[in-house]
Amino acid sequence: MRLLSHQFSSKDLLSMVMCSSTWLSKAEPLSARYNFKCHYHTRQPEQDRKQIQTDEQKQNKKQGPSIGSPARIQKLIASQSDPLLAKEIFDLASREPDFRHSCATFHTLILKLGRSHQFSLMQSVLSSLKSQQYSVSPSLFSHIIQIYGDAGLPDKALKTFYTILEFNMKPLPKHLNLILEILVSHRNFLRPAFDLFKSAHKYGVLANTTSYNILMRAFCLNDDLSIAYSLFNQMFKRDIAPDVESYRILMQGLCRKSQVNKAVDLLEDMLNKGFVPDALSYSTLLNSLCRKKKLKEAYKILCRMKVKGCNPDIVHYNTVILGFCREGRAADACKVLEDMPSNGCLPNLVSYRTLVGGLSDQGMYDEAKNYMEEMMSKGFSPHFSVVHAVVKGFCNIGKLEEACGVVGDILSHGEALHTETWGEIVSRISEWDDAEIGNILEEIIRAEIKPETRIVEVGARLGEYLMNRIKSKSRKG
């Protein structure tokens, strides 16, 4: 079958690219004939004439122009966007007498075919590579394994491990780990991955820390925590040093199974062995402790982090702040927030919103108002639900002046109130009929509602609401 690419076949492309070689091959016979005529007219000795005839015979045996060097063929194949055309060029060059492709050409074509999912052709070229006894780079098999992994073919990736052996090569740990990663990403191939892991030493490749981590993570996610723990202990028996990731994987698995006490013990073991837990390890543990309402332990670990070599970040602090607020311990959450700057970490929007919400839930409205003012002074915008909780809280305990003060602060910072918050304020004023508080609200509205402000629509709705309240009151009267 003849394949075309931009109306040129592989043979056409070869002819055009190798035009310089073609010209030389045509020029040589002319030169030979010219030399022969010179020898004829000058009556060279018989020996010279025979040598010239021999050279001419050799030249006449040439069947056509040279197709160029292996390096040139490799570049031509690499430049093709059509993998099938690249394969045809490869085959055409292979049929030339005394031509031998470079290993780089095989490598280029194999990857080009594989990445276009021409797997049968890729395997065919790979077989040719083996039969011609080329020296193969281990990186070629890494690419092939990854190609099968990207294509969602874990069985083909596994088979490649044994193909490496057919080339009289020993698989490298990176080959093993790459295959394990691909296999465990498919739930049905977890067992084959474990079997390969256990038998790899028979083929001259030893599992390393990365190999163990891959399987430990897979078994933890599969709820096989006992196997993961067994693998972790096996590392020490085989003199394979676990790393921070090894501990973190097992710690996450324990927390996922609500075995937070064991996770804390693992952290202590980790510290005793001289490891410095990373930020993610601490995040996992703090989150689990807070969900289990072990807030004292969580705060203790948070305070020890810096001493143990890991500076707590905003995620760690916010996790503990949220934990305290969930359990009605907003005062303790305030202490955590106040500790942050001295440890090189500044509160963010989430820190303040969580704390203000927690304080409001506990009826600590004055403290909530203070932190809300602090957050706005730092450029953070309180969520409308947080503002509503504070305003409603003040209204519920009869502190309408403070509620109006919160409204004033919000409006002065260019923020808009939710309709329900306006409704809460207005309904309370109507109930209490307090002229002084009404004047405060009137001043706020007069000062803040301007044509260019963001709260014009809110003000319009407020006016409409007031009119409805007046009409309703008139009907009742």
C-alpha cells in the first residue's frame, strides 16, 4: 500500500531530501568516462586501462542514488507528522543494500508510533530492534511503559517489564516503579502490582523506598491498612529507609480510618528517628484531631511545630481555629489567632470569617464586632452571613445602637448589606419606635446612598420596605 503525505510518497520525499547525493552519483560516471577518453587518446599503458575498466564496472553496478546517511534518515522520520508515513520511510530505507538504521532512528519511530496508538506497528519495530541485536537505552522502555500507561493499558505496561528481559537487560528500579504507579491506578490491577513487587528481585531489580510508598498508598486508599502497615514494617527489616512520605502515607491512612491516636504515635516515632514532618503531614493530623474533638492535642502539636523544624502555615492555624469554633470555644480560637503574627504567619480572610462567625454563635457580639472591624481595616471583606449574624445578635439582645454601628462600619467600607440584614434592622426599629436610633439609621442612609454608590439598589429596597411597614401600620391602626 502506498501512503501519501502532502501529495508526496515516502520515496518522493527521500528523493528530494537526498538530491545532493543523487547529483554526485550521476556526476561520477561522467567523470569516469572523461578519464577513460583521456587515457585512450594519450595511449596509457595496458595496466592503467584495466584499472579504469574495473572502476567503471563497479560504477555501473550501482543500482541508483544513495539515500543518505542513517542520521539523515532519522531526521527525516522525526520530521514526519504522519506516523504511518514515517514507518514507510523507515521500511524503504531498510530495503537498501548495506544500509543499517541507527539506534536513534528506531527510538524515534517507536515513540512516534506509540504516541499515535499504533501499538502493533510499534511492537513490530521493537521486535526488529531485538532481532538485529541493537544496544538499547533503558530510557526507551521507560517511554514505552509511560505510553501504555497514558493509553490506559496497564496490562501492556506490565508486559513491557518482561520484554526488557528479552533484550538481555535487567529492569531498573525506575521501570518497576513506573509500572507499579500505572498498575495501582487501576483498582483491578492492585493484586498484579503486588505480585510484581514481590517477585521483582528474581529478575535482578530490587524495590526501593519509592516502590514501597507506591504500594502503601494504594493499599491505604483501598482500605487495606493492615497490608500497608506490614509493608512499612518490612522496610526496616530489609534495611530500606522510609522517608517523610512513607510516614505521611501511613499517617493519612490511619486518620482516614479514625485511628488518630496511632497517627500521633507515628508522628512521635518519626520525630524520635530524626525526621522532620512536612506541612502536609501536620495538616492531616491536625484536621483529624480537630474532627475527633481532641483540641488540646491539636493545639499542643501546633505549638511544637516550629520547634520541631516545620513552621506552621495559614492552613494549620485555620484548621485549629475552625476546630475550636466548632466546639464552642471561640475564646481559645482568639488566642490562636493572636499567636499567629509572632510565629511569622498573618491571619487571612478565612481566619477572620471563621472567628467572627464562631464568636457570634456563642453570643460574643462585642468581640465579634471588634474582629470584624480589624479584618476590614486590613482590607478583608466580611461575608454577608457573618455581618447578618452580628447585627441580628445585637438586635436580639436589645443593643440596636451597636447593630446600627455595625451597619455604619460596613457601609463606610463600601460594602453592601444583605436584604435580610436591612429587614432585621428596620423591623427592630419599628418595634421599638426609638426616634434616636431611627435618626442614626437615617443619617447612615443619607450619607451613604448616592447615585454612584454600590448600595443604591439596597437603599431603594429599604425605602420600599419602610413604606410597606408604614402602610401596614396604618391598616392595623
